[in-house]
Amino acid sequence: MKCKVCGMEINEKNYNFNELAFINKNSEDNIIYCPFCGAGKKYLVESDEIIKVDSNLLNENALKILDHAVKLELFNGDFYTTAASMAKNSEVKKVFEALANIEKFHSRLHQKLGGFTKTPNLNKVNYDKYNSDSALLELAKQKEEHAVSYYEKYKNEVNDHKLFEIFKALADVEKEHIILVKE
Ligand SMILES: [Zn+2]
């Protein structure tokens, strides 16, 4: 099985990766999420028909939107890594770790889509003042809401319908994260 959004091959060895980043769980005979990018069942196919974006066909604006998306997801991924190290509850810690993997994967996906070769070197943000699990979860919710609104706004501004579809799929992934960090 393949994920149309990120192109990853899903098999019996990896179907349960990042399990804690999802509300429902994949099982070997019922795979409902891509364990890498989080895309839902409708994006998982048995064929090779993955969504291919040709970065040469993207205009300046779409490339700028993708460049920003690389950074947005990287900031969020770094946040989750830090939040995982700060969280006191072990379950919350594991959820943050799984979310860090997914968001960093999204960042690399955008990098690939835009044909960008360099990973940006972002400033480290200090999250020390979020010194309780509930404060970290609240900030996580805000970051996910921001990501959803980013994808929903800019999916209409990119000049490529395949990229539109990818943004739509990722908006759904981040919407589920909002629910996940609220629980
Ligand atoms: Zn995927």
C-alpha cells in the first residue's frame, strides 16, 4: 500500500509508526492513516498513483508558500521535540514525540515538493514559560490551529491542483491533531 500524499510505502513493518499521533489506530489488516504524514484512508492506494508535483511548474508565489510551510512545520516539529522533553506525564510525552515526527516529516515533504535542497536553520524558540503539561497542550492546540488555517488559506493560492490536494490532506491531519491535544 502507498500513500498518495507523501509517496511512502506502508507495510507490516511500519504501519504502527507514530501510533500515538492518531485518534484511531492502524491495525495490520485495517490501515486508516499513513503512519508517516498522517493522511487519511482515502489517500492510501494499492497502485502507484501518487500525487506528483512538478516543482518546475510552480510559480514564485507557490514556492514562497511552500518555503513558509517548510518553516512552519519545522518550528512545530521542534516545538514538539522540546515539549516532549518538558512534559511530565509519560503519555503526553509520547504523544508529543509522535507529533514531532509527523510535523518534521511534513516539513521534509514540503521541501521535496518545492525542490528545495537546503533545510533551513531556524532559531531555537524558548518554551520555558510553558512549564506545565496543560500549558504545553494549550500551545500545541494553537500551533495546530495555525497550521490548519495556513493550509486552508493558501491551498487556494497555489497554482497547482495537486498541491491544492496535498494541502487539503494535510489540513485534515492537523485538524485531528487539534482534537488529540485537547484530550
Ligand atoms: Zn503519507
